Amino acid sequence: MTENAEYIKSISNLLVARYPNGARAYIRTYGCQQNVSDGEKMKGFALQMGYTLTDSADDADFVLYNTCAVRENAEDRVFGNLGALKHNKEKNPGMIIAICGCMVQQEHIAQKIKQSYPHVDLIFGTHLLGEFPRLVFEVLSNAKRVLDLSEQQTDIPENLPVKREGTLKAWIPIMYGCDNFCTYCIVPYVRGREKSRKSEHIVKEFTELVHQGYKEITLLGQNVNSYGKGLEENITFPQLLDKLATIPGDFRIRFMTSHPKDATHELIDVMQKHDKICKHFHLPVQCGSDEILKRMNRHYDTTQYLELIDYARSKMPDISFTSDIIVGFPGETRKDFEGTLELIKRVEYDSLYTFIYSPRVGTIAASMPDPISAQEKSAWFRELLDVQNKIGPKRLKKYEGNTYRVLVESKAKEDGCVTGRTDTNMVVNIPGGEELIGQFVTVKIKHARNCALDGELVIGAAGK
Ligand code: SAH
Ligand code: SF4
Ligand code: F3S
């Protein structure tokens, strides 16, 4: 038996003795899809240990917060929820409260939790996913607090159990960590250096998901374009995509996130080559000022960025672009900000994820002079949203009258309707029954709303 299997067996015996009516675990993930993917693995482990999963911390014997550190508000929410758990523990003193993920990988946060939140039993970092059973066993068996932030030097653990959120869409991490050190970003500090999974492991997991009936598989990494770096095999991200897209079956592929400095024409050519690769490109630009991009350590300028966009549009005219934007980076001027407005008008993104700069302890930008007031940053932020709120609906209008292939995902809010997405990731509502859920259907778009489309089923036609 492997070490993990032994721990799982011991935990399961302990739980049976301690909780004759069954033990419940509440595992809550904050942050990006990669964190969600880690959370799915911890859920998989928890099920093997004998826990049943619950949706509420109030009736749980084991609560785990899998946290994010990317902005301050993500952390504040966790501190609030963690404080509230004190009452749960008073009612149920045997319960275990655990916290893991990017937030606690920062030493100052781990120490704060250790000192100010004595009801927290287990604190562990992002490198210990594969050792989750050992950590849970140590807390359960010793009734002692455990703090472990060690960084594993071994290979990426493979074949961990996983409890996926859905039956239609699945996410596969292809690489972990980040080497880019954008000056505002905490991720490289809390997730460590980039490590790619061997392609044979990815192909195996991918093929299994296709056989299980998953219809949309998203490849994950902080910078998927640098996939392959450090592997013994000679493989690039476009080559991996090419390989996965030739696997037989009825499915489509997405990927995120692409760093513009590593996005190549070769990648765009592979996207164009395969119908199975969604024509959606999330290409975070962060800012439209070359000076700020330099200080962000992004290694591209707006000219290079726009060249990529133009190349992709010349190959795939209907491709959808989305982006992340940071407003109020230290030292950003009104003129820099206007560069961002200009750029988003030029590109016409389908949607944007917009953030006000949040200083992160230990990053380079956190010690840069930042003279612009919070009020002014908020005003710029609203201005940015106003501009994008005109672009988004304008882009959607272009869908009217055309037919598209839509993956139906769930029931819509409106009675008698279902909702799905085009491969450009646009939400489409269509009249139809639940039997359509999980199917690719062809839909003619009748009407574009502000952020979704209304369409109707077309029988016997192929959509874009
Ligand atoms: N690796 C991805 C995403 C990283 S985090 C990438 O490079 O695009 C997701 C987004 O959060 C980033 O793209 C950035 O826009 C935002 N972000 C990261 N750190 C931030 C900070 N300190 N303040 C505000 N936004 C931040
Ligand atoms: Fe952060 Fe930059 Fe890495 Fe993205 S590429 S995770 S923004 S350091
Ligand atoms: Fe947050 Fe960590 Fe993801 S900081 S964005 S959960 S990698």
C-alpha cells in the first residue's frame, strides 16, 4: 500500500470510531480555476477518507478553506469567515478547522492565523496537496495544531483522487507555478517555480475525461504558453494542443492563461487548424501604457500585443478576445490610463476582468511610489467599465442572424429554456427541454441582449 493509502485507511478507521453517524466535510475554494482544481483533489481525498461532503460550514466536522492571495479583498473575506468559525467550534469542539492555499503560503499570514485564530487546527501551503492525507491524519490522531508550509522538491504528484464539480466541463492543470514575477503579483511567491506535467499524464487524463463524456476540457496554467519548460521531453504548448485536439471524440478544448510575451503565431495557427479548439483567447494585457507595462515586468509592449491580436483576427475573424486589466498601478498617470482606454477600444474585447491595483507584501510594486488616491483610482475604474459596457453589447450584436454550435450546459432562469455557450464563450439562451443539456446543438441567434444571446434550435444545420 502507498503511504497515502495507509493514512486514508487510518483516518477512515478513526472517523468511524469518532463519528458513528458519519463525518461531514466542507471544502471551500477561493481564487482561480487552478485553486478550484486543487480543491477538487482535496474533495476526492476527503471522500476516500470517509467524509461526506456538505455545502455548509455549520454542519461540518471538518472545514477547509482553500485560499487565494492575489488581492487584498480575497484575503479579507477569508479572515471574516475564519473568525465566524469560532462559534462553530464552541458548539462542536471536536471539529477540525483547516486553511490552505496561496494566502497561508505567505509567512506573515500563516503566523497571524496561528496567533490570532487559535481555533484553526491545520495550516498548510500550496506545495502539499499530495500530502493531504498525512496532514489530516496528524491533526486527527494527535489533537495538536499543525503548521506546514514546506516546499516539495519532488515531481508533481500524479493520480490523486478528484471529485469534479460537474459532468460536462472539466479542468486539467498542465503546469503549476509561475516564473514571470510581474511586479504586482504574489503568485510566483506563493506557488513557486514553474513545473510542467509530463504530456503522457495529461494525454491520459484528457482521454479518460473524453471517455467519461466530458464535453469541454480546459487546460490550466498561470502561463500555459511556457508549458514544456524543464521537461525531459521536447514539447511546446502548441504541440500539446495539437496532440490533444486529434484525440477522437465529441468535445472542445479551452486553455488559460496565455501570457502575451509567450503567445506565438504557432499557437494561433494550431487554434485555427482544429475545430475542437475554441476560438476564444484570454490574453491579459493588464495595461495600455508601454511605460507601465515595463514597470510591471510584462516583457511586451502594446505594439507587439496588437500585432498578435491582428494576426489572430486575420486567421480567425470571429475569434473572441478577453483580458485582465489592472487600474491604478503605482505611478500610473491619467495619460497611462487613457492608453488603456484607447487599447480596449482598439481591440474591442468581448469582456474584461478589471481590478484595482492591490499592493501585495513582498512584491516589487508594493514599494513603488503610489501618489494617485484611492478615490481617483475608483473613478478611473468606473470610467473603464463604462467604456467596456458599450463595447461588449456592440460585439454581441454581430451574432444576430448567424448560426453557432452551442454546448447546452443547464436550465435557464426562464421557464422552458436552457442555456449554453458558443465556442467563443458567449452565453446563449434557447427554448428547449432539459434533455438538451450536455449536447452540442446548432442555434440561430435571434437577438443580442447586453451580455447574453437569445437563439433558437436549428435542426440539421452546422453552426460556426
Ligand atoms: N497568470 C495569469 C493570471 C494571474 S492572476 C496572468 O498572468 O494573466 C489574475 C489577474 O489578477 C491578473 O491577470 C491581474 O490582472 C490580476 N492581479 C494580479 N495581481 C494583482 C494585484 N496585486 N492587484 C490587482 N490585480 C492583480
Ligand atoms: Fe502573476 Fe504575472 Fe505570473 Fe500571471 S504571469 S501569475 S500575473 S506573475
Ligand atoms: Fe489566487 Fe493563488 Fe490562484 S493567489 S489567483 S488562488 S494561484
